[in-house]
Amino acid sequence: MAQPQKGICAEPNLHAQYLMFNVVDDDDQAIRAKLARILDIFEYYDNEHYEAMVTGVVAVGNNYWMELYPGLLPIELAPFPDMQCDDRCAPVVACDLFIQIRADRADICHAIGIEVYELLRLHVELVEEVRGFRYLDGRDLTGFIYAPDNPRGMKKLDAAIVGDNDPDFSGGSYLHVQRFRYDIASWNRLSQQQQEMIMGRNKETGMPLASELLLPSAHLARTQLKNERGDLIPLLKQSMPYGDMATQGLYFVSCCSSPKPFKNMLYSMIYGDESGQYDAFLDYATVETGAAFFAPSVTFIKQQALID
């Protein structure tokens, strides 16, 4: 298998910087070369500041892919699934490039972000910059442990990395990005029991509620999907909280060997089950952005950088 990007399956960090760009010129060869240089920037800072545990991801938007890499197409690359039901929606924001920077030092994330932006500045416009952070002992701003069922160890690779079923793109990963804004004031007015019923988990431990207490509208029930054999469908989440005094939320990033698990999860959250039981947590969280990307392997990015 080709070498996956280090940031896809990396362990959680203390800080993150998420950058979204649109390309504004047609110098595709320059972009291909500079994406390879971004990988070199990640490697340089990882070597120079090993204690910071630097990782990064470079991903290309589905709409820009064929322009950047004509004739080469991941077999499942698809647009972000645009969904809406009543007042629940998954809006789409056009975006050509996504750069994820993570480290255990905020200054290192900042330094890398500045260097990446200076490298790309002539070719892109900045769509969005969001800085994420670890909250307490790995909790979401709701107070619940975030993604306690995330795949661990080698299971991360199975969940997040494309294998030999698409040999030209083995080592790559399908990424979906969403920025959630929370209504923290309303959430905090709920009792702990009410919050646990909405999330479907114990707030302190992160353990699922007993099956007889788990509502079909609980966040756990709507996001923890199973295949026809009854096995859980894995989806590796690399999300982090973000916010200031005025706005708080979650910067959601999922990595998967196929875009289908994310699409199915999003459908389950917004449209719900056969009875219309949608994800009750969406009454307290608004999705403001959404974009679909593919993060090629290190091998692919560096090989394509050499092609005129």
C-alpha cells in the first residue's frame, strides 16, 4: 500500500488549525508541486519540534480534483451530500483545498499555517480558518466525551484508508468536513438527565445508555450505524471543538475508506428513521458548512508533483 498521510490516523492533539482555500488561477502544475512542499513543511516541523507531535493532512475538493489531476479519479469520489428536511440541513460550501494542521503546541500550528498560506497565497483565496483545541479530557463543548467509540490501533487504518480495491489511490482517504455551531446557552439549561437522553450516553463515562433507555432520536442511535450483518460501520472522526466568547461549536472532520458511511450517517441524522425520528441533538446544533475531499497518499502527491 502507498504511504498514507500521517494526519489521517494520528492520535488526538491539543491544538489544530483548519484551512480551506479556493484556487483562483489555472496554474495546476504549480499547485501540484506546492501540495508536495506542504508535506515537506509538515515533516520539517515534526523533526524540528518532535515534542509537539506535528501532523497534517492535505486534501483536494471533489469539484477541483479533475482539474488538478486530470484523468485520475478515485472510484468513489462524490460531491458533498446536500440534504435538508424541515429546519435541519447540511449546507455545502465550495472549496478546492483543505489543510489540517495539528500539534500539541498552538504556536507550532500557527507557524505552519502561516508558512502554508504564504506558499499558496498567489494561487488561492482563503475561504475559512478555524482553530480547534482539546477541551478538558477530550470532551466536546457539550461536556460529553467526544467519539469514545472511534476506531483504535490498526482498526484506524481499516476504517480510514483506501485499500487494494482502488489500487491507484490506495493509502488515500475520503474526508468530509462540517462546522457545527452550538446553542450552548440552551444546552446548558437542560438537566444532565435530559442531555444524556439526547446524546444516548452517560455524560461522565461516555458509555451508551442501557438499550431500554436509548431513544431512537438519540445522537448515538442516529450516528452509530450498522451494516446488514449487524456490525458497526466504522468512521474515524478527527474533529475538535472551536470557539470564543460569542460562538462555540465543533469542527467536524471524518476520514473513511469510502464516502458511503458518512453519507448514511448524515441521512440518519437529518431525515431520521422510518418514523421520522431525527437526531435530537440537531435541535441544539446548526451545521454551517460542508465539503467533501479526498486526501491522496504521500506517494501519490509527490509523484504527481513531478509531472508537467
